[in-house]
Amino acid sequence: MKDEILQLKAQGKKQSEIAKILGCSRSIVSYHCTDGQKEKYQERQRKRRSGNGLLRKLERVKTTSRNWNNKSTLTGKRSIRNKRRFIPHATWTEADLLAKVGQNPKCYLTGRPINLSDSKSYELDHVIPLAKGGTHDIGNVNLAIKNANRAKSDMLVPEFLDLCKEILVYNGYIVVDP
């Protein structure tokens, strides 16, 4: 396909025309026609794949937004509008987070050690969830193992601990408060 794209480009065709003729996307045409696109793409891929995954998780936290449905009544009919509220992005860096969690990070909920090179085993958790007014400040974000973070969901830590105690008591365990 590259050769066909370059031949059509040499004939003076525009990228959009080439895409229509060949039945492909403009991004593929641009990839082959623009100088340095292949190198830029490869560099972006290399950056995404390198490192310990903490940077990817940090980028996800920095770009979080929330959707809420606002229900309103207009002329007797029920209307639902999606409203997007953008939450201010985090201003801290990966280095700031590493300084906070230290050389041997542990899950702040379970105390289990976290291996930063295994990015699938941990997540960044908002201690005070965004749904309950939490922010992206470095003081409100911590590392948690994936299962504990998923179980906590959008609860505050005291609410989560109360739920854990309730589960243990229901299953016959004796829970003693410290």
C-alpha cells in the first residue's frame, strides 16, 4: 500500500483523495507521506512501552473526567442530558509520586508490598474519591493493590474498613478494634 500511496502523492493527489481512492484512512496516508511520521510513531510507542507503568497510570489520573446524568423535565417529557464535569488535572510528576511512596512501596490499604515493574498488580487510588469531592492532589493519591482498590471503589477508607469488619463478623470472625 505504501508504494500506491507514494505514487498517487507523486501525481499531485491530496491525502484525502488518496484515502478515498485506496479506501483507507487519512492517518495511514499521512503516515507514509509525511517526513518523519514513522519515526515519531515509533518513538511514541517506545515511550508507552518503556518504564514501569507508573507513568501510564499517572497520565490516566491526570486526564480523568466524570460524567453525571442531569434529569430535567421539559414540557411534561423526561429529558436526560449528559453533562461532563472536568476535574482539574494533577500537577505532580512521576518523580513526586515515587518520592511519596518510597523505594519499597506498600499498598496503603493492605500493607502488601508493591512491585512497580508489575503495573497490572497495582493502581493509583484517590483516598477521598473524586465522586465524594476528592482532588488530584498528591496528598489524595496513593498506591493500592488492584483487588483492594476495586473493593474500596468510591468509599472513604473508614467506610471501607467498616464494610470489611461487617463481612468478617458475618462470616464468624472476631474483630477487635485497635
